[in-house]
Amino acid sequence: MMAIRKAKGWAGVVLAAAFGAWPVAASAQDVPTIKIGQVTKKTVGTVTAANSGDVACYLTLKDDRGAVFEEMAKFEICDQKPPLKGKRVSLAYVLQNVMADECQGNPDCKKSRTVALVSAARIIEAPAAPPVNAPSAAPSGAKQASFCAPAETIVFSCRTGARMVSVCASKDATANKGTLQYRYGKLGSSEPLDITLPEGPVVPSKAAIGASMPFSGGGGAWLRFARGDATYTVYTGIGNWGPKGEKMTKEGLHVERAGKVVATLKCLDKPVSLLGPDWFEKAGIKANNQDFDFPD
């Protein structure tokens, strides 16, 4: 009996990011999620049970923090080989109609409801242990270093108040390999981040633009991500910018929309930064005939 019916107009619409859109080796502090309407869905978990029911396959999972959650899935996922029980998986979702609960499995019942259904579950590696010098999940009261997972490289990260901006790259990132992503959100929150760009896996050379530049008494570098007419530029530099020509640093996040400044948020502490010619060359980052004026 097949109780799943495709929702008209939504057939095959994937609501989760494609596999790999989120770091598969997330820390216990960074549980990957997506937001579907007003509902937040987790995209990574360890399957503890998979049972076929009248309406769908029912998955019970634990996220990387140990919290239990349940999802409805396509029937074939319960019979997937190798079996998913005990495996850490990456989940993708589709919107589909399923038989309404009041039908109680009656195939002649025409009532249905639309749900976010797990359409695929790919087995992935367990969270990687953080390297000696990499940031790990911050204990209560400790300072969070970034929104990057332990298996990623922190390209740039700093606090801008109650929020943090981070740029994270996969360890294998080069111009045509790996991923680069901008993340901005509230510190110490279990809610999804405010902004994640690009939303899917994109190689560094196509994810952002940037450049290094010399200044009197120093130099600087900037890296820019875009979505629509909005741009988000992280930057760091040192130069003779003081009132009497003394050296000063400039570090932060600059946001523009349609060419107009929306906000300039300065780093409240010294940022973690790899911005500069060496990393730009490795990642294939170029300015593409764009420039950036360091804000005062």
C-alpha cells in the first residue's frame, strides 16, 4: 500500500539543502537545520529506529547534542540498504501529501495532509574530533570562537556585539574544490543563523570575491558575499589612520543594499583571519573589477 501522494505543484521540490550544503561534521554546538515555513527541521542525526507505518516510514534520531527527534520519511527509507539504524545521516526533505491520520490506513480514504517528508537519508561520517588548535564547542560561559565546525577552517570570524560573523571553508578548499560559506547569527542561540551564504555547497572561487591592498604603514584585505542586491563584506587591515598618523586597525563587517550602506559593524575583539594574498591565491579569490573602501 502506498499512502504517500505528491502535493500538486510541489512534486520533487527539495526543501533541505542538497547533501553537503551543511558541514557534515558539525560540532555539538552547531546542529544543522533548515527552516520550512515556521517549522525548523534538523538535517543531520543518528538513526535509532526506523519503522514502517500506515502513512510513512517513521524515523527516530538523535542530533549531535543527544536530543531525540522524529521525522516522517518515504516508505523505501525504512528498507534502505545498508540499514540506517545506528548510522549518522544527512537528511533531505520534500513537501508531499500523505494520508490523513483519521484514515487509519484505509486505502480508500481520500483525506490527506501536507508534510515535510524525508526524501533521502545519506550515511555520513561521525563528527570529527577537533584538531589540537581548532575551536571546539564552547563550555558554558566560554567565548565562542566561530560558527565553523571543527572539520572546517576559520577564514574569518569576530564578534560584532550579541552576534558573530564567520567565514568557514572546508579543509580541502581550493579554487575548484571544497566549499566557502558566510555565516552570521546570534551567539549562544539554538535558533538557525540569521544569514548563511551561499545556501548550498559552492567552491570558494564562485562563492565570494575579494582582494588584498597596500596601505601606508600596512595593508588590508576584504572578502565579499552577495545575495540579490545586498552585499556582505568582511575586512581587516592596518594603516596609518590615527589622528596623528599612528597605526590603527580596521576590522569588521560592512553591509550594503543597492549600493547604499546598511550597516558597518566593527569587531569587538581581535578577529581570527586568514584574509590575504596567500589564502586568496589558494582559494582562487579575485576582485572581479570590484573594490572596497575601508570604512572609518
